[in-house]
Amino acid sequence: MGGNWKAALVALNAYLHDFSVALAFTSSLVAYWLTRELHHLQGYYSILLKLRRLIIFSFAGIFVFGAVRVYFYRTYEMPAGVDESVLISVLVAKHIILASLLIGALYLSVKFWKLAGRS
């Protein structure tokens, strides 16, 4: 198996980090939509609580997987032959997009809990 299993785990970790952001955003979007459009249905609040747990789990995943990613960055995420400044520029651009999604998820989460409190 060799030493490539560490690189594979770091690659999987990078995927899980990005996936956690997408999951937090989409879960918040669904929860907001559910609160706005289907609040009159019986059982919607229990679904909302489950989505809230998923959102919290996603935020935890973002930070845990992100910390692992930062720790192993130089060792496993620097492809040979790529200028470090170019790679950092690409990573900054990607994180601006992901941070925008994360801010959107936080905004929607606050908004759907305010709406849920009124219904």
C-alpha cells in the first residue's frame, strides 16, 4: 500500500471539507424554504430540527476538515511543478466562493429560525 494512503486520506479530507460547505448551504436553503412555504404542514417543525442538526454537523465538518487540511497543506496539497503563488491565488478564489456560501448558510439559518418562531 505504501505511503500513498496518507495522500489519499488528505484528498478525501479536502473533498469532505468542500462537501461540508455545500451541505450546510443546501440544508439551510431547504430549511428556509420549508419554513417559508410549508410551515402549515403537520410535522414540519420536527423536520426543521433534523435539518438544524445537519447544518450544525456540517459547520463542525467545515472546521474539523479545514484544520486537517491546513495542517497537511505543504506536505500533500502542493503539486510538483506548480508555482506556489498561483496555487495560493486559486485557493483564495475558491475560499471566497465557499465563504460566500457559508455566509449565505448562516444568513438563511438565522432567517429560518426567526420565521419558525413566528409560525
